[in-house]
Amino acid sequence: MGTLPTFVRKTFAGVVLTALTASASSQAWPSKPITLIVPFAAGGPTDVVARTLAATMAKSLGQTVVVENKLGAGGTLAAGYVMKAAPDG
């Protein structure tokens, strides 16, 4: 008898989460190109991984993903660039 309320609660939670996911995925995001900042030089292993990731992201999101290399100071310059970027979502 005690399992029925637990089952009902879990089912209700599942339905709510499904509805929230469906409404979130129906929004047009991202609506503009995505910039992926790489804190290392172009052509290195990190850059190759970032470009592979960008291609996969572009295919699944349906949006252009630009890889931008910001090298210097062990990644500090790239972190500062990202920190100062305009928040857009």
C-alpha cells in the first residue's frame, strides 16, 4: 500500500521533467554562431580536439561553431577574454 504513492510521485515527476525538457528544446537556441575559445596554439592537440568537438556541436545544434585560438600566458589571456565577453545566454 505504501508503494502506490511512491510510484505515483515518481510517475508525476517523470511527466513534469519530460514536459520541461520538451518546452526547453522547442526554444530557438542557439540563435547565432557559437565561439569556442582554445587557450593554445592552432595545430596542436588541444586545437585538433576543439575543432573535432566544434564540428560535432555544429552538426547536432544546427549552428556554426567558430574555433578561436587565444594563446599566451598559459591560458590566462584566453580566460580573461572569456571573462570579459558579453553575456549572451
